[in-house]
Amino acid sequence: MRPIDTGPAVAMASGEPRYRPPPGGSMRFGLISHIVGDGDSAGILRDTIELATVAEETGYDSFWVAQHHFGAQRGHCPSPLVLLAAIAQRTTRIRLGTAVVVGSLEDPIRLAEDAATVDALSGGRLELGLGAGADEQTSHRFGRDHLRRHEQFADTLHQLRELLSAGSDLVPNAPGLRDRLWIGTSSEQGFALAADLNLGVLTGRTSSARGPRDEIAARRVDGYLAAQRRHGRAPRVGVSRSVLCAESERDAFAAMRLGIERWVAASISAGRFPADFTADDYVRTGHCYLGTGPQIAEMIAADPVVPAATEFLCNVQPAAPAPADIRRSVKAFAEQVIPGWGSADPRRG
């Protein structure tokens, strides 16, 4: 394999990063776990709870978990709200999010009741992220028409908002949770729906062999911001990026390599990447942020979607480093990157 080309985004001069973070910034920082791995589910779920406590102790504003049914993508958590209820009992401050629950497969009443219960147990800390779902096999297992998932998702979303509205007979009552709903999306239609219903947006990256298509997301985020501001609303934009902070870029890549190779192989099979695309190519073209804290800070500063973000969400997926590597990354990022931005969240300890 070719050696890693760090490229200009992480170039250093005289041992100092070019990037200087803005003082008193308002962007908050969170951590996403897809709860993946090759071990037993009980151990992986326990590790996730411990990771959430580390995130709170080191100053992150939020901790988000993903939903995967039937072990898709090596995931171990089909019930993220159950997991967040456990995390709520081990934490006191950090906001707890789903990124995302597959809304097209959920009964809206049961979803509202479970979400309200977690919100009550956590003291109003739940951030409920929802999506239409992309896994066709999972739709079939639930007896749903995958081609109608966007329609079904919209129906669930409208019913959920009604159940969480003022005056609802929902028990437990969840005051304010309706204002903490998010849509996970990369599509123009998804951004339009979020703006129409005054929801937050959670957006990641669209991969290509030439690099992530961040310019597409930036245009869609700009449209969402404009629509929100026309209505006098406060936009909420969560930007998810694959991040691993280590003593060097080489160390970070070594920890991520196995997971990246798996993802690249799956992407080649799906036709997203050419047959000769490698893990080195994936890193070289900027699909993930690997390196020291100062290097990663430069990468974040150069990201065209970040200026619109209210939440920057560190996501070690699609790679799967060892839990110890993830914990070291979480702590290093908190020490070396987060303080430069500050936080608008008064609950950060």
C-alpha cells in the first residue's frame, strides 16, 4: 500500500497548527456510537455505557447511539432508547440522543411513550433523532414495503409530533421533547421536511472515490438555514464526521485500518468505489479525520459544512477501533480540540 498522504488540510508549519479556533464559539460537541463489534452483545453494550460516562466526565455535550436491527453492519443495539435509559442512570448532565431510530418501522404511540420515559428518567436530556431507514432487508423483516419508507416515516413523524404536543394525554408527559426532534438525512427532501416541521437535521457524508461530497451537504444545509431564518426559528444542525484522535496520524490509521478495510470492501461490492480502491485511498481523499488534536482541529476548520453546525458529532464509524483506542481518542479530543471552541451549553461541567 502507498504511504498516507496527509494533504494540505493537515499540514503543519514550525510545529504549530495554522488553525486558530474562534474564541467563545457556540458549536457543541457530541459523540456517536454505532455499538458495533465482533464480541458478545452484553459486553459491547456495557462498553457503550462506560463510554458515555467517559464522554460526560471529559466535557462532551451529548452522546448519541444508532439503531441496527438483526446485527446489520455488526451492530448490537436494536433498542437505542432502552440503552439510553441505562445510560441516563449513570450520567447527570450529558444530553442523550438517538442517531437515528428508524421511524418508518416504529409504532408512533409506543415510540412516543418510550421516548417520554427516557426523557423523564434523564431529567429532560433526550434528543430524539429519527430517519426513514436505508436497509431493505430490515424493512422486509418488519413486513414493510421498503419503497414506501419515506411515506411511512412522514406519517410516524406527524403522529409523533401530535403525541408530544402541549395538551397531549401522553404519560409520562415530556415537556419540550417535541422541540428536541431531529431528522437524520442527506437528501434535499429530508432537509425540506426538517425546515417545514421545524426539526433539527443530522447529516453525515456522501462517499465517492474522489472524496466526500461535502459541497452537496453544504448547499442543502444553507437552504435549511435560510428557510428556518425566514420563519424566525433557531436552526439546529448536527454534523457527523468519522474521527480518531491519537499521538500521530499513523497511529490513528493503524487503529482504524481494519474497520476502514471492511467498509471499503463493502463499498466496492456496492459499486460506490472502484475495484482497486484501498483503505489508504479512503484516508487520503479525506473521508475521515485521523491524527493529533491540532491536526484534527485544522480538518474541522476546513470542513465546508461546519460553519453552519450547532453540533459537531465525532463518529468512529464505519471503522471499529478497539474500545481502549476509542477511549483514548475521546479523552484526547476533549483535551486538545473542544476547549478551543468553548460551549454554549450551560450544562457542560
